[in-house]
Amino acid sequence: MLSRMPSRQEQELDAVTLHNQALFNLDQQPPGAALAKLQFLLRQESFPAETFENLLLLYTKYEVRDRRTMLNSAFYPCGVGESSTGLSGWG
């Protein structure tokens, strides 16, 4: 059934599908593609809750420490509790 469905452009995908595609296709594409998709999702008004944690894990796995630190401080500016400021301007 799914094989008969027309393919959709990446910008037409819902947040959950884009998130899952980023993780599912990690072995078939450069890590930067998955990181870019997850970063894009974090800049949206709503995104899957797992996006933040998965992006932190990927930053750690691929040793992108500066981005990991920036992401963590954007969500937890004082190191404790969630940020109410959001991520505007991040990325």
C-alpha cells in the first residue's frame, strides 16, 4: 500500500515523519543531513519531544561539542530547569 503512495517533498512532511526520517536514514546519508533535519525541527513552533534528546545524542556521538553546548544552554540557560525563552535566533 505505501509503495503506491506518491512521494512527498521534505518540506511537505509533518514533524514526526521528518524526525523519524532523520533517524531512520542515518546510515544511508551523511550525519549532517540528520543533524540539519533535527535542527530545523527545533526551530519550529512545535516538534516531537524526542527531538532535543536525539539531537544531543547525535552531537555527542559525532563529537560536535560546541553545538551540543549551545543547544543545551539554549534549553537550559542556567543548567537547571527548562528555558522559557525558546530558541529564536538559534541555528
